[in-house]
Amino acid sequence: MKIIDKGSHAPVTEYSVGDVIQDGFSAYMIVKTSSENYAAVGLGDGYVSDEYGSLKELYHETHVSGERKVKAAVVIEGEES
């Protein structure tokens, strides 16, 4: 995944599924799990946060100051023929 960082992304005030969030240390994506809960998945290390029953609860329990939503694109690299 490639993060498109132009430095003008809005501060985070809530989470939505599919959001890519960046803080001073890492980037992570907000996901809905197979058990119908919500979690944050680290894009660098694959770490999955605890699961929460709502996006509001996930935000309340995991949000840190300085987070911002960023644009991200999936880049698929393959062999060139």
C-alpha cells in the first residue's frame, strides 16, 4: 500500500471502515472483522488491535492526538513480461 502524503489531511474526529490513519509512528486501516466487530490493522507490521463492538467505541479506546486520515492506494507489484 502506498500512502499519499501531501501534508494537508484533516485531523481525525471519527473512524469509518476503510479509513487509513497515520500518527507519528505508524499507519493503520480501520476494518470490520468477521465477527462483526471493528479493529485497527497496522499496515507496517500487521498488528491487529483489540476488537470493539462499534466504530465509536474503537475511536474512543484507541484514538491518539495527532492522528490524521490519509489517502492510500494499493500498489500491486508483479513480474514484468
